[in-house]
Amino acid sequence: MSNNASSRQVPNRNFLYPTGFKLEIARAPTVGYFGQQANIPAMTLGVVEQPSYAKMIPRAGEIIEFDDLTLNFLVDEDLGNYMEIQNWMRGMGFPEDLQEIYDWQNSSSTPYVPNVSGIDLYSSGVLSIFDSNNQTKIKVVFEHMFPYYLTTVQFDATVTELQPLTAQVSFKYTIYNFKGKDENC
């Protein structure tokens, strides 16, 4: 066998499993702890069509669009993790009073870096991907994320088999990047 043929061998034959992840959100630490499902969001590169005499020719565009980061999580019995997200959203949207954003900002247990207005609405997040030995292999780092959608918590007295309640939160963010397990986030 030539040296060239051996260089074409697949170096890692282990598969990625759906249970090997952990999501950490600086502003909502308990939500990530109870996380059940998360995603690496899809991305789409825009396409520009160049006219020609016979047909339109697709060319790579310049703008990349990122889908949402979505997390399904178990709701704790105190609604603590659900309220982390709800309070974050209320703090950004101040549904009753402008003071809510300042109260939320001051009550947050996580450090923040104020922007020009003195308010920071965003958080960083890290989705750790585990290898077949349940060790962190890759980190997906999300920058300037914020929740914009939180599902209802549905109670139902007619269920016959008890299952913990779950909720889903969707985040917008500016960008995500892949980092090695030992790289700083």
C-alpha cells in the first residue's frame, strides 16, 4: 500500500450521538442544566442570479443567514428555569413599565458588560458536543444571544402517565463559531 493511499483513510470512525451535548447560557444557567434537546442551527448563504442570454446563472452571494438556536428543557417544579427566560424577555420588552429592564439588569446574578446605553440585553452561550467517551470534543460558541420565543407550560389533569413538563425557548444571536475543546470561549 502506498503512502498516498493510507493518507486517504478516515481518521475517526466513531459516530456523533444525539445525547452528547450540554448547553451553557451565561444569563440562564438553570435552563441549560435541564436541557433535553438543542441544535446547531442551519445556515444559508444567499444566492445572486446572474443573467445570461440563455438562462439565469446562480452565483454565491454575500450574506449568510443563521437559523435560530432552539432548546427544549424540563421545567423545574419551582418554575425557576422557566422564569429565568421569562424575566429575561420581560426585561428586554418591559411590558408594564420601563423600570422592568433596570430591575432585571440589576437583579441578574451573571456579570454583564454594559453597552453604550449602560444596559446589556444579551448573553453568550456554549453548546459543548461530546465524543463517544462523553468528553467535550467541540464547542459551538454563540455571541450576543437573546430569547425571543418561549412556549407555554401546558397543565393537563386528564393525563394517565406522568411526564415532566417541558418548554421550548428560541434564541436569536449575531453569529456562532466552532472552537476546539481547549480553546477559550
